Amino acid sequence: MLLGIGLMPHGNPVLEPEDEETKKLAEVLEGIGRTFRDVDSYVLVSPHNARMSDHFGVVMAEHLVSWLGFEGKELPGEWETDRELAERIYKAEKETGMPAVDLNFASLRGEYSRWPLSWGELIPLQFLKKKPLVLITPTRGVSRETLVKFGEILGDVIESTDKRIALIVSADHGHAHDENGPYGLRKESETYDRLIMELINENRLEELLKVPEELVKNALVDSYWQMLIMLGAMRKAEFELKESAYACPTYFGMAGALWIRKV
Amino acid sequence: MLLGIGLMPHGNPVLEPEDEETKKLAEVLEGIGRTFRDVDSYVLVSPHNARMSDHFGVVMAEHLVSWLGFEGKELPGEWETDRELAERIYKAEKETGMPAVDLNFASLRGEYSRWPLSWGELIPLQFLKKKPLVLITPTRGVSRETLVKFGEILGDVIESTDKRIALIVSADHGHAHDENGPYGLRKESETYDRLIMELINENRLEELLKVPEELVKNALVDSYWQMLIMLGAMRKAEFELKESAYACPTYFGMAGALWIRKV
């Protein structure tokens, strides 16, 4: 059963927020952690783990090990995969014809069955109580409909289990908010980020499907594909937005949002 | 152009060989390194990197970083991907309908485009001069014909490039050679290993396709699938066996073999 969804950024600034907006964002992230402290497992969708052109990945490796921080920010730690749930998700996606692969490393079981984590997972995990998780990697080379469908099947599997699950979507938004940043300044980053926050705050997530392809591309985001998976999963029950926040202390936009299942 | 092939084990004992057979095997591995010291790049097929049920992987990540040793044997180091060759291989395999994914991690380019290495790659690499490489991961959930076909396409791509390439196949054989080992003692491990060495030494590699499925399964090997890829690649030119050796100092069988292109 899907108890709720946390949309979480993965930028270093949320770890040590300096300005008021980022502090507010970090509070939302802490709220996500508190809200989900009693779940059984997380399903975590991250854009900075395995990246495949046209296949989703479901990590089966038993041990998820910190490996790669951003700009020297190392966040050591080890998490465990909810292997039973991972297998159910992979099986269901495959049976429905989704282009998905199961990802293991070195050994299929045991101490050598490990998978590396990057800042894309590690930063959201800093705000979440340590639990088993299923790590899923999105892909950009499939249609929007396929992304949503993948999320719907994911939602079906989560709904069909007795476990209490939170879906965590790791995402940052426009990356061209600063003329001195690595991607310069682009109007589209601002446009995209404002639109995303409107869709979140006005309960219009279905309109994600209408966001122009050119805008997604030119805004230089790494949120859109995960959010379509999220949209699919959220179609399987009713959810209410509890909190949201946005901050852009450097060159990329970060959003936090917490949705709770309606009772 | 495929200059030659090295079949190399990935067991710790070859690093510090104690018995005569393992010393002889290590000498063959050193000979592989010497023979290929002037190639431009390696294509390395390893069974202990990413493991997917029914998809081959072609690693695109730019930096290949030591991550996981076996039984505490750490072998630090970093290698670079021959990205141009990796892209050609991936593209050709996909265009021919092979079930293959391109594997990247964290970022698509630059310093964060990294991929972890295990003992499956690191031990063969100890014997090879540092060069760019393309890391390929086999899969067990496809037909023998698909494995050979993947190798044939790989061979076509290698033959079509001006680069001088060596194909390195990381493989250990039966894992049930010791009644006190983790997999116990099974007659099939001995049978399989003896058969493999016959096929190698008697130039009968095409007969790999006739090895009974039950024997492969019961011998507990991690060599068969990579060797079928190797067989496919070797069909694209003529090769001559220069050296081979076998040793089984612990519970698993290790083989080394060097084939050179006939001039």
C-alpha cells in the first residue's frame, strides 16, 4: 500500500541550508522523513544512478553502498534492498512489456551483491530513517506514455502488497538559473520550475503530460521523467498535498513536496 | 581489427601463485599482457560486473573505478572507457536486435560518469598494460545463439575499426572442486573443466555449442556465456592458440589461453 510520496531534491545546499528559502525546503524534507518514519520500505526513483538510454532499471543487488558524492560531499552509509518487493516490481513491469532490466552486481546474492549510490540517492536518504528500499532508475529514451505506464504498474504492485510503502522521487529541476553557473542562464529553467510548482500546488499533476518537449529540453532538467513515473503511481489511489517548497540557492532549482494518501 | 584473444581467470590465487600449476597459469597471463602491450584498446567481457537476467550491458561511463575486491583483496586503480568504440558496439548490437543496454552512472559525461569495477575485471587487468577499454557484461537469460550472435556483431565492429583491439574474456570454470569449498564437490565441475581445456587445446571451440545444458548448470561455472560471446567474435577472423594453462588451487577451476590472429 502506497502511504505517500515525497518529491525530494538532491542538491548539496539542502544539507546545510544558508538562505531562508532553502531552510524552508529542508524543513519540508525533514517533514517527509518524519511522516514516513514508520513505513516498511521506500521505493526510490533516482536520475543519478544507472543511466540507460531506453531501459528502466530495478536494482536487485542486496547491499546499496555509498560511492559517489557531488563536489566532494561524501555521505557514507549502506542500505539494504527490499529484494522481495524489487522482484515483484521487476516481474510485473516485464510481464506488462515494459523495457526494464534487473540490476545486480558481482554476485546475485550475499555480501558481494552490491550496488553503488550517488548523491542522487544519498541526499534524499539523509532525511529518511534507514529502511529497506527498492532503487529504480528512470530512462529518457521512451515515450511519456511508457513512463506513466511504468509508474502505474509500480503503483499496482505497491498497492497489492501488505507492506507500507513510501515512494521517494529524487529530482532537481531547471539547471540554467545562473549566468555564472555551468549551464548559464536560460529563461526556460525559470519557466519550467514555476510551472512545476504550479502543477504541484494546484493539484494539476496530470498536466505534466502537456509540458512542451522543447521546454523540458531547454530548461535542462533532471526531474521530468521521474515525475511521469510518479504521476502513474499516484493514479492508483488518492493523495493530498501536505507541504511543498522551492529554492534555487545556486544554479539549479530544487523542489520538495509531500503527498499523503487520503483516508 | 581483432589482434587476439585472452581468456583470463579472476581468482585471487593467480596474483600470488603458490603451486606449480598456478605459477604456470600466471605465466600465461603475463604472456597475454606482453603480447597485447601495443594494442589500442581492450574489449573486456566480465561476469562479475553488472548482472542482468536477459540483457547484455555495454558500459559507457567514462571512468572505470576499482570498487570491490574478493575476500578482502583490494586492487585500487582507475581505467578509462574507449567511449567511441563502446558507442559503436552498443549501436551495432542494438541495430541487430540484440537485447543490450548502455550503462552509465550518475552523469552521462565528465568526472561523474563513473562505473565500478569488481575482481572480475580487476584481476585480469593486473596483467594488462593500462589502456582504454570497453567493458561488456554477458547475460545468462538468452539463448546460446543470441550469445554467439552478440559476439559475431562485436567481432564485426572490432574488425571494422582501424584500432588494434584485444578481446579479454574474464572467466572461471567449475566451482565445485573441493568438498570443503563453498559449493562442495561435484563431478560435473571436473568434467566441464576438462572438456573446456580439450576444446581450447584441440581447436574445437565450435563444440562449445554442444556442451549439455545440465553440465553447464551442475558444474557451477561462470565461464560458459562469455565463451560463447568469444566464439562469435572469433568467427570473424582466423586465430591460433599460442599458450594455455589450467590450475585449480582452491575450489574453482581457472584457465588461461592466448590466441593470436593468423597473419
